[in-house]
Amino acid sequence: MKTKLYVLPIFLALLFAGCSSSKNTSGSNSLPDWVLDPSSEYSEQQYLMAVGSGSSLNDARSDALSSLSQIFQVDVDAQENLYTESIDRNINNEVYSENTSELLNNIRLGTNQELMNTTILDSEIDANGTYYALAGMNRAESSQIYQQEISNNNKRISELELNAESEDNTIQKLMLLTQAKSFAAANVVLTKQLNIIRGGAGTGGSATHTHTQLQEKVRSVQQKANVIINTDNATETVRSAVVSVLQNAGFNITDSNQNAILEVSINYQTQRADLNRDDAEFAKWELVIDLTDLESDRSFQTFITEGRDGAPSYADALKRADFTARNKIQNDFTSFLNKELMQNE
């Protein structure tokens, strides 16, 4: 099963969606009513709207679109990391949506980006040269897109859960349920945004319940996901960093092979590097981490990273090497583990 990692965030969608005709009346002493109250001239039942301003028409348009996007920032700060998980990219699969892959992929609007189904309904310039623009999103069309994507995700959730129920291998079961949880998390965001489009409060509804249920299923499997770590030469800094990454991924560290489902072997080599420097000593290091599924006796790809660090003394250079390796583990090994074991990328 090939999956694609996406950051799961606010509603920001396709670039360069169609833009309606807009006007630009120069030199007006009084601004139209829509600048302060868009609903005075345009239907709130038909459009979700926001006003922007700037020193040029393009700036005003961008500001209006950015303001419109702010309406959809539902729990983004709290949820952004949680939703950085998998979305299937099998284009031949009927549940895949090219449009909403972009919807779920972008975090912020660029200068010339526009929201899907959004038009610039109107524009104006005042006597001081300030431009104003009114952006509007068609509620009915956007609602249909969201409903379809939520339905597609629900199909994927059902498939993944069904496959997980018939899976005996703990790591495979955890992978399938983690992916299902990713789609459920995406549906929480989509449902909140859909409710906003429809004019209601940004609540997750039944999608939140589904996501909570899958979180519990994942936690239940994680209780059986015991890992044994083997190493002869890893420093405490390196070993503790690997342990931390594994624990953050939901694995439990054990000292017994009998109840372990995953073996992690760490090989950390360091040596002096002679760079002919009188003011510093250097340490060259290499870190190799091997993963083995003990239930199926299957080996995963090997994680390898290396570096060179310097300091006034060789002892200090070794300490710096440890800290650099730790940072590589926290960042690169985390991504490697997510991709290799959970098949998220």
C-alpha cells in the first residue's frame, strides 16, 4: 500500500481558481457599502465573504483571499502536527481526489493564490489611492466538494479497518489503523470547515467520534508493540534519542525478546578526523540503525547517517558528535520510522 504524507491543516486550496469579473472605479470620495458590510450588496446565503485592502489591486485581492482563508483556521495550531499523516495518492483509485489533495496540502496562501470556488466579487479604490476587494466563496459548490471528499475518506477508513481486523501481524495492523486514523483526522478538519461553509459552528460532529474510536484502536495495538534495542557501542545520548523516537511513535521498550515484536539494532562508530588544524580537534561519526519485524522475521531498510564535528579538544568533539547525531535521530530517524514502518511519507 503506497501512501503519501501530507500535512493536514486549514482549508487552503487550488491555485488560480476562476476569478469573476471585477470593477475598479477610480477617484470615489465615498466607498460602497460592501467595504464595511458585504451582506448589504451580496447574499450571505450564497457566498462566504471577506474584504481586503492594499496599495494595489493585486494586494487588495490577496488580502481579501487571505482574510477569507482565516475563517477556516479551525484548531490549526493545536492539530497541525497530528494531521501530518497519510493521504492515499493512487490516482486510479476512485476515492482519490486531485482537487482536495491540494486543499489538504497547503498551509498559507501565497501572494497570487486563490481559494477554490472563490471569485473577486467587487473592487474599489478610494480618493487616497487605497484599493479594496471583496472575495466570495460559493457555499453550495464548496459544500459538494467537501461532502464528496468526506465520503471518499470514509470509504478508505472502512477498507483500512477491515484489513486491520484480518491482519495477524502487529506492525501491519498498527500501520493500517494509523492510516485509517489519518483519514479520520482529515475528516475532522473537513467537517469543521464544511460546517463553517454552511454557516454553522466549526464542529467535527460524527467525524470526531470516528477519529476518537480509531485513536483507541491504535492505542490498543500499541500496547502490544514492544521493542527490544540491541547495541554495543551507542552512547547514552544516542540510545536515549532512539528510545524517545520509538516511544513517541507508540512503541514500548522491553528487555525481553519473548514479548518483543520489533528489534532495533544501533551501531554508532566514532573516530578521530585529522584535518591539520592547530586550533581544533575533529570527530567523524557514523550511525546505522537496523529494524527487524520479529513476528515475520522481515528486515526493513537501514537508516544511515553520518557527520563530522569539531571542538577545542577531541573529548568535546565527541560530545558535539553525540548532540549532532541526537538531532539527526530526532528529525531524520523520526521521518524514516514513519515512512518505513507506518508507510507514511
